[in-house]
Amino acid sequence: MTGSQQRRDNAGLHDTFQNLRAEVGKVLVGQEEMVERLLVGFLAGGHVLLEGVPGLAKTLVIRTLADAIEARFSRIQFTPDMLPGDVTGTQIFNPKEGSYAVKKGPVFGNLVLADEINRAPAKVQAALLEAMQERQVTIGDQSFRLEDPFLVLATQNPIEQEGTYPLPEAQLDRFMLKVRVGYPSKEDELKIIDRMAGAGAEPRASAVMTLDDILAARDAARAVFLDDKVKRYVVELVSATRDPAAAGMPQLASLIENGASVRASINLIKVAKAHAFLAGRDYASPHDVKTIAHDVLRHRVLITFEAEAESKTSDDIIDIILDNVEVP
């Protein structure tokens, strides 16, 4: 394939994603950043955790994306009494034939909505997160590969603690992005009321993208050019979370319990490329890295009790690092 053909194909894929964004916009008002982060997750092939109080359209946006993509969608509503088999599937005994048959669980989908994931006990969370990491599920003595693309889009409520099981840091690391969802503006809230509480039927999205489109766009995003200077910039940012004193920020040493792992560097590279592709560029810049850095790092930078006492969050620490690490 020639360079000009490749550019035309990439332009067509980019237009398809713009159509997808427009289709979601028929249902969802505002929350452009949340939608963009979900599209970046699709392109980068990573799972996304949405954190926000109830009623901010977290579930709605995921269901709308599923409507706009010709893909198998499944939803898991997590509750404290769930068992791992409720997620992965189980073996069912057939007394007539004297044999067991496998009944696959809801994790066997292309887009899996894990609603209120922090309401599930640890064993259930581990079953889902193992499937996220290994891309396969073992039921009895049989292993099943999960169909590609396989993306888990999880939600959790950060303020309600009763009856919840917070995700351990090692399991949070399985999510490529952790996106904080805030309240809409007053103007957007008025539009939401008109759209959802008006006289007409609630809008629904139509399918405008196929699984083949997603896989082709993912290949195109991986091919986005990234200069060695930008790679070095990513490594400097992530390294600063581990040893801020060596990076010239000794004031952060007492605020960071643990820094981000190498997986953070890998994911930051992937999402920077995906962000550039969504913007219609065939190269990624430091701006792409800075734009997406909080969503990649906030659940990987663990703060100390001293930081909490000073009302500092991981986002505050990431801000300081971004301000002090030299941009190429």
C-alpha cells in the first residue's frame, strides 16, 4: 500500500470516528471529554474506568456507544452477593446425558459494561480483572479466548462506601484510563432536561461503525509516528512519579507513596498515539501526552497520609510534575 493510499484510508477511518462521536451526541449532551476518553480507549485497546456520582450519564454513554457500534454488548450489574461464575460462566450438569455443558457468562462480549464494579466482592473482581488481563477465561478444564476487540468499561461511585469493596491498586492498574466524570454546565443541564424529559421519545443512536472499523483504526493508531524525544518525555514524566527528588521536585517525595509502573509508560504512549489519530494527525506530540496524562496516571500514583492531610490529590501531584518536567 502506498503512502497516499494509507493516508486516504486513515482519513476514512477518522471520519468514521467523527460520525460515531456525532451519533453519540444525538443522545448525550456535553461530557465531550468523557466521550473522547472512551474513544481513545477503543483505539488504544485498553479498558476504561469511569468514576463519578450517580446520575452523570456514565452508563448511558456506554450503552449509546454500544448502540452506535455493531458489536456484542453485555452488562454486568455488580452486587455484593455475586459469584465469579456469574461473570465468567459455569458448567451445568445434564443428567440425561450424564455430562457437563459450558454456559458462558456475560464477560463474553465485545463491549462489557461493568456497572458499579466496586460493589462486587474481591473474588468476583479478580475473575473479571483476570479476563481483562489475560483475554481468556477458564471454565472447568476448558480455556476460552475472548473475541477481539474486548473492552471492559467499568463504572464506580466514589462517595458511597457502605456495601462496597474498593479495587486494590494492583487491580486498578489493569485499567488503561481512569476518567473522573463531573457535573455538566447549567446550559448543558437545561439541554439534557429538554431532551430527556420532553414530549418526544428519548433519542437512540444508530450503528455507524463495525468491529472491523475499530480493528483497522487500532492498527492505524499504532502506526502514528512518535519521535524519540516524545518517548523520552514520557519516561521522564513517569520516572518523576517514582523519584521526584531526582527529577528536581524534592517537595513531592513525602507526598508519593508509590509511583507509576512501566505499564504506565506503555499506556501513555498508546493513548498519546490514539489521541493524535482522533485529532486527524499521523504524529503524536507532547501536547497529546499532557492532555491524557492525568487519566493514565491518577490511579497509578499513590499518595501518602501526609498528602491527604494537606488535601493533596494524585491529580495535584501530576499537575506539579507536568509543570516541572521540561517539554521537548
